[in-house]
Amino acid sequence: MANALSLLTNTQKKTLKLKYIDNLAFKEIAVIMNVSQQAVSKNHKLAINKLRNLLQEK
């Protein structure tokens, strides 16, 4: 799992940390990262899909 996480971009890692560790909503993450809510949603989706694909390969 740590290997898969290392393959994410810094933005994707930060998005996942704020969502699942800090338990913030996309709207709150958008304010912190100074991006739109849609950008947060897209980063989240890309990160989750990338992790899913990497973990299914193993």
C-alpha cells in the first residue's frame, strides 16, 4: 500500500489526507488548497482510481 501511495502526486496525497485523515468535506478542502470543489473531486477520483488499479495488479 505504501508503494502505491508513493506513486500519487503531491496534490492527490494532500487531497486524500484532508479527506480521510482530517475528515474534511470537498468544499473545505477546496478552500484550503485554493482550488474549485470540482478540482478537488477530480483529484480525489483520480487518486482513488489509481490506487485501485495499482492494488488490483498485485
